[in-house]
Amino acid sequence: MLSQQEIARYSKQIILPEFRTEGQQKLRAAKVLVIGAGGLGCPILQYLTAAGVGTIGVADGDQVAISNLQRQVLYTEDEVGQLKAEVAAGKLEKQNPHVHFQIHPCFIDTSNALHILAEYDLIIDGSDNFATRYLVNDACVILGKPFVSGAIYKYEGQVSVFNYQGGPTYRCLFPEPPGENESPNCADIGVIATLPGIIGSIQASEAIKIITGLGDVLSGRLLVMDTLSMNTYTFNFSLNEANKNISTLTNIPQYCNAAPQLISYTRLQEMISLNPALQLIDVREVSEHTSRNIGGTNIPLSGLSNSSHLDPTATTILYCASGVRSQKAAALLAGQGFTDVYSLENGINGLLAL
């Protein structure tokens, strides 16, 4: 039974004739995992919390970065450098004390996907890369879990529901991951601030429909929205039974042929003041570092092939003499899965002009 507090809180949903207390009780009994607490994850988490989903898992190993704040509306500058999963859950607990949060401060990979996803009734994928999307799909097929998928690109977003009641999977729509040089340049992709809020809200709406049994779920249909024209398109696709025959998880390579992000020395100083824990690395040789440096750890470019001692989720800024070696180092780390990497523009020699 719902408490009087819950009835008062959710009254605008409960008075809906198709919803009533039965729908609210279904939400309270549900366990939903949100993968990614970034642009899509923020609105998904906020609306599921407000709607009264009983148990919400938050899976994200990333930290809040200054570049996130334009669209990831749960976070502030004070939280730069902190784990997104922990910050998000802490804030959402205050939004609705009737919701229980389970924090998974890690990235979903082949070593943990089946164990984590098995705890939940429904999965919502708010990740930002193809490798995770295919991995989530395959884990959901193995476990028999439906999942809501969303993706954004510049001004356009898309939403669909996969593996729902025996319906099509992600691989039925996108049979194979993009190969090298086939996916967009990660560094050059922008996104309008409002787009994640729009697409994430649609994902949350689909999740509520799945849980309560209301409406027509986007299974076997891909909704595409162009926010510049406000045109929407729906594409139908069907089940390929062969895509249900998945028994093991495999690593999907994540290609990103990105030009490294450049950062000025002035901006570097600002970022250090906001996030003293960022990784500042001089990739010159030891003798060069000893002669003159601007702080940080000295790891020559040749030594970055093994970066296991570094945190791939932390903001990482690399510098060298002119910026050439640091850009190579940034590309190297990005290829190893580092998510927030910068190269000091014009290197340490550029500081002579300041």
C-alpha cells in the first residue's frame, strides 16, 4: 500500500484514469538500472526519481568535468572531479526519500555487466559510445532483460526499446559496430545543451510505460528527432532470430580518431584551481623536465604505452616542449579509454610569449 505521503507526492499521476494507484505501486516495486550519469543519464535519473521508481541503480565510473556542465544539469562547478554516480545519487536522495539508490561507480564491461544487470528488471542505456551499447544489448539478451536506448548527435537524437517481450534487439537494427574510421570524430562532435534533456526525458517516459504497461512501447521502432526543424521520424525494424543466440560477452573495440583537445595555459590554471586532483603529466624526457617544468608528473611519451598506474576517468592534461609530443600522448591515452584528455597548446615553450 502507498503511504499518505506517497499519495500526496504522486497525486498528479495517480489521478490519471489509466494509471491510478496500481501504476504507482508498479513503479515503486520496479528496479531500474541507468547506465551513464551524463547528458542522457541526468534527465533519466531525475524523472524516474520524481515519478517514484522504487529502486534506481546508477552505473558510471566517470568524474564530473567542467565541460560536462553545459548539458549535465545535475552537477555544479563545486563537484568537478567527483564521481558522477555518487554525486547524482546524493542529490536525488534529497529529491525523493522514497527511492532507494544503488551506486555502481564503475564502467560497464565484460567483467561486471552480467553481475550488475542481473539485479534489475529494466535497463536504460545512456552511454555515449558504441562499445557499451553493444555490450549492454548482449548482456540484456543473455539475461532476458528489456532495455531503453538513447543516442544524441549535434542537434539530433534517437530512442528505441530493445529485447522487449521477445522483440528485436539492438543488433537487429545495427547488426555490426562501426569499424575504424567509420565512427564520428569524438573531439569534433558537439551537442546542443537541450538535446540530452529532450531525449533522456523520452527514455524515462518509455521506461515508465514499460513498468506500468501503459501505451505503445517503442519496440521495433526507432524514433528520430531533429531539433533544428522539430521534425520527428519513426523507422520500423523487425526481429532477426539469430541475434537472440548470444551466450557470452565479447569486448567491442571503441574507435575514436579524434584530434586531441587543446587547452591554453590560462585555462589549465583555472582547471587546476577547480580540480586539484587532475592528472598533469609532462611527457618530455627526464632531463627536460628537470631543467624546466610547470609541475605534475614526468612520464616520457615512450613510457605511456603502459598507463595502468593512471586513472582513465580523471581529467588528464599533458604537456611537452611545443605541443607535438603531448598531442601524440593524448591520442594514445584516448585510444586506451581515457575519457577527458587535453594537450597544452603550444607546449611549455609557448609560455615564453605570455
